Amino acid sequence: MKSSRLVSILLLLQTRGRMTAAQLAAELEVSVRTVYRDVEALGAAGVPLYGDAGHAGGYRLLDGYRTRLTGLTTEEAEALFLAGVPGPAAQLGLGAVLAAAQLKVRAALPAELRAHADRVSGRFHLDAPGWYARAEEAPYLPAVADAVWNNRVLDIAYRRWRTPTDVDRRLEPYGLVLKAGRWYVVAGPGPRTFRVDQILRLTASGERFVRPDDFDLAAYWTAYQRDFHETLHTAEAVVRLAPGVSLARARPTAASVGEGTDADGWTVVTVPIESVERAHDEFLGLGTGAEVLGPPELRARLARTVTTLAERYRATPGNPYDDPGNPRPADGN
């Protein structure tokens, strides 16, 4: 609707400052001509905005002009309070700030919208991390967040997975990302991605850096995830699965390609794997419900493990635990 679009233009200019007609059109998914008409309508309504021509031109509001929060729909007001961010905000040191902001927004809402917002926040709560995910301690998160806000260079000692594991790095932190309960800092030069909980030591150098104007954190993270998944699985395994057995328990994020069912009712599937070592641990968890047909090195690795386990659990004379009628001795006896 045009009225909603006019409010969006006003809020965009208020929060982002100068924007060109092309930028507004891309943000609102309309034509540049539509933006021109909307800007004229805002001017006719008394909104103090003006436009500059040229390479550095664009539309902007008169300095000091602010609009009150208006134009929220019922759905927008509900979505505003349907946010599982109190925990992450507290980790960043912004818990009290978030609570105060929500209180102010709630007070500014009309009574009807306030009631809808209260219903949503009282009935839905988002908690993204899984039940069995261990909470990662990230003691340097507030310091990293401060550096992100203030464009300050960080000197860190960092632990990575490959040798040498402990390295020193100089970071120009562009932004923070929370993924599945774990914080990542995206930093230049590069940019590159680092786990905040793997920072061993941190020093704020006092040096400032210039954040690239064209850096888009959301776009970078989308591309980073895509590249990560494309390079993660470098080989394939062929696996037989017993009736009723699914790979979802062992590897819930990897797609499988079925190749049919054999005479015993077992299904043969091809799945991508990251490495022989990682696949060994994943498929071993399926027990007798799966048989790896290939690659040969993975099958051989599993055979060695199963043989070792069989020897380890072979009944031995005199072992009281091998007698089903002999209860396990209590601790300390």
C-alpha cells in the first residue's frame, strides 16, 4: 500500500541518512519512478526532505527532524515482540537497553496494538540453540562487540583447528553473527570469520579502522554459509540401511540419494562425507542398522573398529561381569 510505503521511506531516511532514489527503490522493491512520486507526496504533506543531484546526491531529511513511531500494523507490532533475543542481548551487555527500548515502544503503541504485542510475548518465546548443545563460554564477547561498534582494531591470540593451533591475529571487526547459539566475528582484512569463544587473549590496540562502506554483513554471511557447505563434503559414501533406519540421527544436515531397495528390504543410499574419520564416527553410531559399502578405506576403518570392539567384549573366564546371573559389584567393593 502507498501509505505503508511512504512511512517506510520516511523511516529509512530517518535511520540511514542520505539515500538515492535507486537505493530506496531496491529496498522497497518498486521502480525508481514510484520513488519519485512518493517523495513528492511526502514533500506535499510537509515532510522536510530534500534531494541533491550528482554523484554524492540523494534524498535526506532536514537535520534534526524526527518522526514519532507511527504506521505499525497489528502484524508488525506482534513481530516486534516475537524476538528470542534477551539472552544474546545480555551477552552483548545490552540486556537492560533492550528491555528499556521494548518498554518505550510498548508505551508508544495504541492500546489495541499493545494488547496484541502482549499476547504474542506471553505465548511465544524463541530459543534457537538445541537442547544438547553445550553453552560456549565467550568471555571476550563484550570487548569484541565494543570494538565492532567503535571501529577499533583488536590484537588477539586465537585457537584454530589446524596446526599451528594457537596463532596471533590482527582484526578489524566488521560485525558479529549469532549462529545456533555460537558467536562469530567477521573481521578484515579479507574479511574472515572467527569463533569468539576460541579467542584466548584480546587486546584493544586503540587504533581505529575504516569499515568498508559497501560491506553487507547479512550478504557476507549468506555467501559464507553457502561456500562452507559446498566445501565441507569432499567425498561420498555408499551405505545400506536396514528397514526403518534413517541417516537423520547420524547426519541430520546432509542430503542422501537413494539407489533402491535390495532383496532383504535394505535401502542403498549415497551420502556426502566430510572425511573418513568424521564419517567413521557418524556411521558407527548406527550400529547394526547400517553397512558401509564404500569407499574402501572407510569400510576398512569401520571393520578394524568393530573387530577391536568384538575382542574387547569377548567373554573371558573369571570375569564376573560376563555372568548374567552375577550382579555388578557396587562401587567401592
